[in-house]
Amino acid sequence: MFRRVVPTSSGNTSNLFHHLKQFHPIEYSESQKMRHHKGLSQPVSEISPRPTSPLPAVSKEKPMQQTQIAAFMPHDITKAVTNFLAKDMMLFSTVENVGFRKMMSVIDRRYELTGRKYFSRRAIPTLYGEVRERVQEQLKSGSYFATTADLWSSLVYFPEDHTGEAIAAGPTDALASWGLSEERQVCITTDSGTNIIKAAELNRWRRLQCFGYRLNSAIEKVHQDKRVDRAVGVCKKVVAAFSYSWKKKWDLAAAQEEYHLPQHKLISETPTRWGSRQQMVRRVLEQKRAITEVLSKDKKTRSLVPTWQDVDVLESIDAALSPLLEFTNALSGESHVSVSFLKPVMHLFNTSILKEAEDDTDLTRTIKTTVMGYLNEKYDDPASDDLLDMACLVDPRFNFSTLRRRRENTSKRKLCWRC
């Protein structure tokens, strides 16, 4: 048809169609009809050529996320939910909550979440049996073991009176259920309850009292002082005034910003959480300027502003007891062995932390003397002393400086005899 060369800058046919339209209108019309019959409803752009970038290759593989979800089996998801309930101590009703079910439907719409009865009657008991079996196998590999005992009537069915005779049978039955012999038990750690002490004596078990509980008891003796009791009572009232009023919380935050204080909330005392009272005292001292600013503006709470006498008492308490906070948690942990720490810590208390300093107030000295005297008295027991000496002796992290020379020689002889 053509006898003429049509210049083009690319490999497409846009210039040819343009040439047809301008010089050969009949042929151009026929070509458009042919293209329309082939399914092209719109003609190629007549003004600017199409871009020539290649189209991306279409992958026949499924997206990674979809492939991973498809790999999950319902059994694996149910097992993960069971582990979530047990590990985080969640209520069985969690699996029936709207939000939880919505989350599971997003994870995989094909999964049908069962009700709480399945988890409470089948899934959790099965998981407990599997974990119990693994723990029993691990316990068999140990030559000796130690136990910790406490009685929570809200967790264990115990219909009898909490007498020493009734409690004595509980630990014995517990050891038997785990396949542990009493001869392999070297010690049992308890609180200072007379009934649990009596139970250990009836079973003829060596007993060691929890250091955290004993330290907390020593601190409780400090609060028998009327000055301390009054100042701590003022702290409780101050914290309560802010906890029940959202407006005072806002005012406290504004005062903290004005006085360039840390944006911390006040801490309430929790009787079951050791050290919470001392944390409350420390936080009130930290925020005393902001607290005074807020309470003074309201005539109903103006009387709660701590006086300078109260502040002096609180500062004396904080100076004496604040260093003990970290020891409470460190020596009461359940994930590490801490019995060998007791002797070095007691030595540190006597020679440094609870030793009277020249700049101590009279109340600070009294508090230190009270706490240290109580601890020394309670740990002045030959049986417990021998156990603590031996534990410290075999721990390579400590030297013999915390042991008396006579006790060191005795412990070494006993260690050689046992080895």
C-alpha cells in the first residue's frame, strides 16, 4: 500500500495510524472497524505514544501471608489459645468475649472458636497433664530438692481448721503426689505463722523462714512508733484525696510542670505487696511541692497538707528504709536460688546499710536499730545458721569474710565429710 517511509521514534505503530488518517482516510476507517471487531473499544492514543515499559511479571504464587495462614491447622490455633489462657492466667470467659472472637476471625476466618467449657474441661486439663509429666521427669533427675510452703484457702480446698496438725498432712501428700521422697528434701521455706511452723516440726523437716517476710515484719515494728504511724497516715490521706478526684489529678500534673517535677502518679499502699508503703512515702516526698500547691487551694483538703514535722519524719523513714527495697525483691525471687545471699546481706546490713551514720537523725537511728535488732534476733538460730553458712560456703560468688572464723572451719569440715 505504501511507497513512503514514515519516521518513528519507537517501535509502536502510532505514527502509521496517524499517517493513514491524514493521507488515506478510507483505509484508516476500515482499520478502525477491524480493530473494533478484535475487542479493542478504544483506539490507540493519537497524540502521544504509549509508554514502552514492560509489564511486571504476574506471579502464580500466593502471597506469603496467605500461605502462612493456610499452613495453620485448627488444632495449632486451639493449642495456642489454651497456652494463652494458662500462661497469662486469663478467665475462661475470655474466649467468649466479642473482642477476642473478632481478633480470632481476623487471624483466620476459617477457624471456629470453641466455648469456654471446652477449654475448662478438656484443653486446660490436658495441658496441665502434659506440663506435670515434664516437670515430674525433671524432678527425678535431682538428688535433693527444697520446697516453699504457703496456704491460700482461696486456691486450695482445705475445709479443716488451719491447725498445725491439719496443715502437716498437706505438704506430705503434695510430695507423694509428685513422687518425691521426704528424705531428699533438704529444707522447707515458710512464713512465720505458728501453724506452719508447728507443721514443719511435726514432720521433722528443717525449716527456713522467708527473708522477705522477715524483713517486712521488721519494718512493721518500726511503724509501731507513734510519729511514724501518724506521718504514714497523712500520706495515705493525701494519696486518697488525689485518687478520688480527677480534677486534683489534673491540677497535680499542672503543678508538676510548673515546678519542673517528674510527671509521676502517687502510689497507694498495698498491704500484700511488700515495699509499697515505702514507695508511697518516697513518692509523696518527691511531689511534696506540687501536693502542697494543689491541696492548699481547696479549703476542704487544706488540712491534709503535710506539716514540716510530718515531712521530717517521712524523710527520716525514707533515709533508713529506702535502701532495703531492692533486697526485698532480690531475696524473695522464685526464679533463682537466693539462700546463699542471706549471710552476705546480713553482713552488709550490719556493717554498712543499717549502720548508724553521723548525719542520721534520732528517728533514723532508732529505725535502723529496730530493724537490725529484729533480724539478728530471728537469725540467731543454730540450725538456720549452719544451713546459711553452708550455702554461702559452696557459692563461688562469695568469700569467707562474712563468716566467723570458727563457723568457717566448722562448715568446711562438714562439707568435706559430706563430699
